[in-house]
Amino acid sequence: SQQGEEDPQALSIQEGENATMNCSYKTSINNLQWYRQNSGRGLVHLILIRSNEREKHSGRLRVTLDTSKKSSSLLITASRAADTASYFCATDDPQGGSEKLVFGKGTKLTVNP
Amino acid sequence: NAGVTQTPKFRVLKTGQSMTLLCAQDMNHEYMYWYRQDPGMGLRLIHYSVGEGTTAKGEVPDGYNVSRLKKQNFLLGLESAAPSQTSVYFCASRKGRTDTQYFGPGTRLTVL
């Protein structure tokens, strides 16, 4: 079953705008990760945030985590056409020994030039 | 480092045929995973391994078998392919249970 659910399912913006994607999950976690997938390619890790962290930055990416609401958001600032991709959140499964990640269905981001 | 590689990249099978997908990683990772990705379904875990000689079932294991005889390789087998197994298959690995996962480029499988 899906642990993380991204919202929205699809997002279309203009180059230069900010893009925000959200992820909600159901059970407690040790960490949450965001991945990116370009069309027809494998997933690439973007950022990992641990349950005791509230915010993390990496270049134009900003991730927040609210464990009380069981939600996370990924903000891409000053978007570029090259940011067009699908973005997935993934959570670990502490009850299962955190041996595996559970991925959401993803948000498909289109950045128009 | 090549990272995570998958063989083959594409394959077309007829219903009932068998095949093996090979995943190899050169990062000395303990954990390895096989996922399938279908439109609108996201990534679903088929089987995984937490170390050489170990395997465990994921979310959708039926119709698949795996083996991890060597630490660097994780094989996914389809004994009798069905059209429902048409999908893109991704392999991934990671060093430890709190680390990030590295993905292979994927294998696009079509079962006619």
C-alpha cells in the first residue's frame, strides 16, 4: 500500500515561477526522501530529511517536514524548463525495520519556457 | 563507478516464456530492490534483499522470483510471463537502511 501521497498529481508552470509539491503519509517515519524522474529514466535522489528536522535546503530546493501533520513539501524556486520531470516522495517503514522505502505516485511537473 | 546497471534495457516476450533480469551494483551496497512502474501506479516493490544470500517479498511478489548469490548482483526472474507483467522494471540499491537509494536506468518489458 502507498505510504506517501503526492499532491497535486500534475502541475504546469512558467519558467521562473516557483513550484510546490506536497506529500502526505500515514504512519510515523524516521526519514522522508524526495526523488526526481525524468521521462524514461531512473529515479535520482534529491534530498533526505530526518524526522527531527523541520527544513532542509539544497540549491534551489527547499524541503519542509511537519511530523504532526504527517506531511512534507518540496519547493523548487526559479524553475527552469530542465526541471520538467516527475517528483516522488518516499518514506521508510519503521514498523518493518526501515528495510524498504515506500514511494508515492508522484507529481508530474511541467515547466513551460 | 558504473553505479547501478540493468540488463537488458528492452525485451519483448510471449506469454508463458521465461526470462531473467540482471541488476548489478559496484558500490558495495548491502540493500538491493526490484520495483515495477506502471502508469498511474507509481513504484511498487516486488522483492528486496538486505544482504548477500537473503531475499524478501515486497508489495507485489506474485509471478516473480529473485536471487542474491553475490553481493553485487540481484536477479529478477519471471518463470511464465503474463501480459500483466508488461511494465518498466527498476533496480535500486543502498548502503544502509537510512541511506538514499540509487536507481538503475530501467528495463522496459512487454509481454504479448
